[in-house]
Amino acid sequence: MQQHWPHPPVTAHRRPVTEEESRLANGADWDRYADEYQATHGEYLGDAGFLWGPEGLTEAEAGVLGPVAGRDVLEVGSGAGQCSRWIRGRGGRSIGLDLSHRQLQHSRRIDEETGVAVPSVRGTATHLPFRDDSFDVVFCSFGALQFVADIEDAVAETARVLREGGRFAFSITHPTRWMFPDDPTSEGLTATQSYWDRTPYVEVDDSTGATAYAEHHRTLGDWVGILAGAGFRITTLLEPEWPERNERLWGGWSRVRGRLTPGTAIFGADLEPR
Ligand SMILES: C[S@@+](CC[C@H](N)C(=O)[O-])C[C@H]1O[C@@H](n2cnc3c(N)ncnc32)[C@H](O)[C@@H]1O
């Protein structure tokens, strides 16, 4: 993988990292990165748009969440709330949760600019500050899950706050991408790392030695086990193709790689009766 964001100067490692270390590093990283992220991707995301990933697949096209009108919906890792604003526009009672204060400030800014407010709270995916059985739908569009070390806790928390029969859907970097360097050019098409190596990707601040960023890998089989183990029945696994018209570069995502390998995995699952 390549350094995901050039500030501060960091060195990349593959090494174990705890949940607390991941949370502290990633919250601060998203606070630093939020302005640049929204300036670079905000227009593509749309203030009230719902994209599942860099390929540009929308929820209107994919329909992974099912009906949202009249439903209580939680977005985990909501960033600036674009997806939740799209749901509000369709009659859903969506709210956002994010680790980054700065991302939530952007959410508030867009609330004011659009007049569509997404009530949002600062928190972490592994300790959701909601009562049991509060939501009909919980989703993450590239939010939170790959930044969490204790993934079983995050998925158990999702199951706890969902009502019976509730829907959980999320997009993540496609697990097979972990075999390749995070490079959008053809250099990123040669496998250099083991698909089965779950050792986290960690960036360490060169000047302080502190963990500055952490990302976590699970294989497709791991995800099946994690979801089934928390009481979910998987109904959907989408692997969107890269549209020929899409010329966007987004980190390691590009047409060059997207023509040949999937960059995003989108899971949908229903909570079984307890
Ligand atoms: C790639 S952004 C996705 C946000 C939004 N869905 C979008 O497409 O712009 C990932 C978001 O997850 C948030 N995040 C990272 N770790 C988290 C955690 N443990 N709990 C909640 N949110 C987290 C980050 O702060 C960031 O806003």
C-alpha cells in the first residue's frame, strides 16, 4: 500500500494495532484530512447524493438498503452526511455518527447550505450511543468498518441497535485489493502481498513515532463469518464494475485498475430473528 495522505510525513508498516490505537489515530487523521477530502470529493459525492464507492454506483441504482421512507436509519462513518441527506430526501429518518469532529463540521455546513439537516453525533462504531432496537436500517458507505480493529464488536453493536429483520449494508475496499500496491496506475496491477495476511496497514508519524493511521483487512470469507456470527443472513454482495465513462482517480481507484479488478465490495444482510 502507499501512504494514503501526505501529511504528516509518515512511514508505512504492517503490524498489529489495537482498537484504541486505531480510534485515536484515525479520528485525528480524519480531522486533518476532512477539508482536503471534502474539497476533492465533495462535488462527486453530491451534497445529498448516495454513492457506494468511487465507481459511482448509487443507492438509487443498487437498492441495497431496501425502502427507506418512514424508516429509522443510522449511517455509521457518516462523514459530511451526504448519503443520509439523500435518505432524508426520500422520507427516511436518517441520522449520522462519525469519529471525526471536522467531518461533522462539514456535515453541519452542508446542512445549512442545503436546508436538509442530518442530526449527527460524534462516536465510534464499536460503542454506538443508542438503545437496543432503535433502527430499521444501519449502513456505512466506506465509513468506519475498515478503520476498526475490533470488527466483531462493531458488527455486534450494529445488531444490537437494529430491530429484528433490520437491514445492514456497507461498502468497503474490495478485500482482493489488499494483494496489490495502492497505486491507480498499471503498477497497481501486480500482486505483491498475500490476500490472507490480515496484519493491519499502519502509518507512523516520522517526527513523533505515534500511530497516525490504521486500516484493517478481512477476507471475503472472514466477512461471511463475522456477519453470520452476529446473527445476519447475507443476501447481497455487489462488486461494481468500473463504468467506461468514469475517468476519476480516487486514491488507488482508477479506470486502469477498475477494468480488471473489483475495487469495492458492497454487502447487504438482514438481522435474523433472535
Ligand atoms: C471514507 S469516509 C466515508 C464517509 C462518507 N460515507 C463518504 O462517502 O464521504 C470514512 C469515514 O469514517 C469515519 N470513521 C473512521 N473510523 C470510524 C469509527 N471507528 N467510527 C465511526 N466513524 C469512523 C471517518 O471519520 C470518515 O468520516
